Amino acid sequence: MKLSIRLRIILWFLLSTFFILSLTATLVFFISNSVMRRTTKNYFISAVEENTDKLKMLSEAEYETASEFDADDIFIHYKNRLPTDR
């Protein structure tokens, strides 16, 4: 079966366009996935660091005199390596 030159050019153009489209879609998918993971990871790390800065480890004597109305800090008291409530 012999195809006309016009049909061959159309088929060649369609195949090359499909190949370029597939390559571009794959590239965009992997780049956006990587950026999304990196952004989520950075947000998580910054949130943990901010919350860690707010923690104070207190001895038993310090814990007893700590103000309950201090809104900036979270006080954790450890007794026998287990957190305890007031």
C-alpha cells in the first residue's frame, strides 16, 4: 500500500507532535511533583522548628513556679522520663 506524500507528511507531523506532547507532559508532571514535595517538606520543617522554639524543658522546681498564663511558651515537665500533667 503506497501512501501519498501528503498523507505521509500528515502522519509524520502527527507522530512528532504526539511525541513532543508526551515528553512535555511527562516533564511537567515530574517537575511539579518534585516542587510540591519540596514545598511541603520545607513547610513541615519550619512548622516543627517554630513549635520547638516554644518548648521549655523545666526542672520540677521551675515547673511549680511557672506561670500558667504565659501564652508564648509551652511547658513540659518530665518526671522519670515521662511527660506528666500538672
